[in-house]
Amino acid sequence: MFCRWLDPRIPLVSALIDYLNIKSFALANSIAFESSSLRAIGETFMPSHIPDILAQSSDQMTLNERFLNSMIQLFISYYRFSPDYFISYDDSNRKIYPSVTSFLLSVLSSEIFQLEFPKSSFLFTNSNPYLDFPRAILSKNVPIGGISVDIESLRNGKLGEEWDQILNIRNKTILISFGSVTLSKDMPFEYKVSLANSMKRFPDVTFIWKYEDDDIDSFAQGIENIYFSKWVPQKELLADPRVSAFMTHAGLGSVNEVSYLGKPTIMCPLMSDQMRNAKMLARHNGSIEISKYDLINGKILEDTFRKILYDDRYLKSAKRLSEQLEFQPTKPKDLFLKHAEFAAR
């Protein structure tokens, strides 16, 4: 049995494992790092130099940042193991244990979680040791970050005619996407105006902006070098050599893709683990991190676009990381298959 243990859309994994008496199972985590899961399998965590999931610092921390990182780790570990956390899964748990009260159910779920989690054969994490901050891990922790990026297939694939024509308009193209959770259409209006005006200052560059509404004339009317689309084939565009750079919210999926495909990146983290992801990629020197509050500052945006487009150091560093990931000794897919087959025996 394989479970994504942190997904709130499914019944609580630990309760299911206990109820069904499953003897052999592995867990998967969609994020790169989360201290409470490491604690559950017995792996050490050093908050002095390993940023936690909600940290906004790199592995090079000041004393204050180390203290804050330690507090984040303590809070997350306590909350993940406390009955309060499992109250939020009450509806799912009640289907499994219908006769137990909410309070007792949350306590029971917490206890089952702490008992069952360490019994998992492996914990698959969306991390990659060549990309993430360096740290010691147990053999039970199997990092498979980038498993969904098939470089060879993407390079050999073909874009649709519409996208092919867009990429041929100008010599340089920047792809802009803030993900599928926090949408560009919900951005404050003044931020949209600032972004659009900054792009207008680069008439020789095409900007492909994933934007989910039809109100573009209210902030970008007459700007000819911006192409708006409610959906973009992100991986395919990043694999195309005509795309010069990528501006992203630093979601882990996007960070993995752009790392494997070797594009210079502007990262504008918005929430959750995105701050950590941005710092994680920035240490490889192929990206620039800006604050979401910088989106209203046209001067910062213009300088950032200019650096990522015309400073070759970012491209060279991004290509170097891409080569390291492409030729890593053991591919994430092979790691997953071999460990899964071993656990199933």
C-alpha cells in the first residue's frame, strides 16, 4: 500500500492502515522537507543549519534565524502529533470508527499515527540531494524529487503550432506563471499594472503570462509583447531552447522542472514551503529571488528582468545544475521502483 500521508482530501492514512491491518506499506510526501515526518521515522533534524518547511532562511542563518527555525520545528512537530491536528480529519475518521466521540477519536488517531508511521517500509519524499540543502538522511528516507520530469521525452516533443509561432516572434522569451493555487487574476491590481509596465520596457522580449481572466485590457491594453493565456504547457515550454527564463512562485513542482530543464529563474515565493524552495534553488546561483511585495516596484522588476536575461552567469549556473540532475548516478524513477519492489517482497 502506498499513501500520500499529508493529503487532507483522503481519509486519515494511519487510521486506515490500523483498521485494515496492513502489514507492508510505504508513505509518500509531496514536499521536499517536513520535520515532523522525519521525527516519526527516527531521522535527526538540525534546525541550526537545515531550514524547515515554513522557514524563510537558507542554510546560512543568523542567530535570530536559527532561533526562529527551531521554534517552527517545535511547533510543527507538536501540532502534527497532537490530537488537535486530527480533529480536522473528524469526518474521515468517523467513517472508520463510527462509535467513538470526536475527542477520543482525535486522541486515538494521534496515537495510531505515532505507532503506525515508524512501521512504514519507506518514506518517499519530493526532494533531491543534488538540489536540496545538504543533510544526513536515513536509508528509510528515499528522495525522488524530479521523478515526473522526463527530460528526453520533453526534448523530443513538439509544441503546438500556436506556441511555436509565439516563440518565433522575438529572440528572447520569458514564461511567467504563479501556479494553480494562487492565481495571477487575484493579484492586487496595482501589482498587475507594475508587472505589465515593466514588461513593456523590453520590446524585444516576448512575455508569456499565465493569466486566468479576460480583464487584461484594464491593466495591459496596447502592450504588444505580452501574450496572455489561461493555461500554458509549462514543462514543454521550459524544455524549448527559445524560452530564455522563467518567473515562478517557487512551488516545488515548478522548481523541480526548471532545475532539470536548466532555465534561469526569477522566484517570487508567496506562501507555505515556497520561501524554502526559493532559497534552495538560489544557492545554485542560477536564479534571483524577489519578494512578492517587490511586484509593485517597477525599478526592481526591470533590474531583475535585465539581469536574468542578459547576465550569462545565471544561464551557466542553471545549465550546470541541469547537467548534474540529468546525469545523477541513480535516477529518481529507478530509486522509487527498486525500493517499492523491495518493500513488496
